[in-house]
Amino acid sequence: PEADKMATAITASGYPAKVQRIYSPDQIRKLALDNQAKSGAAIAAVGGVDIPRSAFEAEMAHAKSRYLMAYGSDAFENAQGQRLLNNLKSQIARRLIDETIQLQEVRRTGFAVDQSIVAQQYKAFWQERGFADSAAFESALEKNGYSPAYFTKRFGERVLINTYVDTSVMTTNLNEIEKQQRYADWFANARLLAEVTYYDKDLERLVQQQSSAGGCGNSCSAGK
């Protein structure tokens, strides 16, 4: 089949590829309509796990609030500001997707972290930033566009990923460069195996544009 020939040619060029499924024109149209319907609740899916639009909006609210505080209330009003906004959208979408890929890879192994460890690290996190208690920290989160419940959930997921990488991906006697390479290899393999579907085609277009322009954003350091 033509699809198999294409996969063989791509693999021969140095990028391993295989045909997972072949869609008919009617199936493609139906899939596009289904994805459009889902885009109101989620921006994309990784391996069938949706990335909620609420998560994307929370990250955007936080990022925008930081820029508005630094550059004023009209920071996004002109053409340059619109380009900045599109860049933020692309970076945040890619970061959420990359983190979901990592999270799925960790959970696939059955790895878990005791919640008492998460609680300890969460307390250390806000104490290191000079807050008197968790209530003061969570109040600051809300002022910066973050829901405390959302932040706590994301924090726990990050602790899970980082602990897995530290204990299961890294080995002893590695220098910093070797650690970065070990992590990069692990993440590249996880990303290669992940199936990503964008529901929001505008976001997909922005991500593709930034990628083709050589942009990297935060997704280049999605883990450590």
C-alpha cells in the first residue's frame, strides 16, 4: 500500500515511522467534526486522555497576568502584542501536551509517590518563596490567575514525574550533561510512542508555525 511505502521512505531518511491506521475520506470528515465538537472542552488529547481547555485557560491567565504587570494593561493591544499572545498560546499548548506525555509514560509503569511526600514538597515550595502559610500562598496564586486547586493538582503531577525521572531514569555517577541527555532520550522515546490529537486546529496551526520557525519555548525543557 502507498502508506507503507511512505512509512518505509520516512524510516530510511532517519525518522522511524510505521502505519498505525488508514482512514477513508468519510472517516476523516467524521473525525474532523468530532474533534471540532470536542474543542470546546479540551484543546487536544494524548493517547486518548484529554487536555482540558480549563487547564490551557488557567495557564494563559497566569502568563498574561505576568506580562500585564510587567508591561502594562495594553501589552497585547498592538500587532507585536498579538504575536506575543500567539507565542504564549503555542508554548503553553506544547508544554501541556509534553507534560501529559510524560505523565502517561510514568503512570504506564505503575510508579506512584506517597502523598505525604507531595505535601512536604508543596510546603517547602511556598516557604522558599517567603509566604507565611499556605493560605497566603494560595491567595497570591489567585491574584496571578491560578486556581489553588488546579495548581495543587499540577504540582502533584510534577512531583510524580520528577521523582520517577530521578529514581528510575537517572543512574548514579552521571554528570549534568549526561543527566540532560538521559532525560532527553527518555522523553524523546515517550513522545515517539505517544499519539497526539489536536481538537483546537487554531492552536495546532500556531504550534506548527512556531516549530517550523525553529521556536522551542518551554517545551524544550518540559521536565527537569
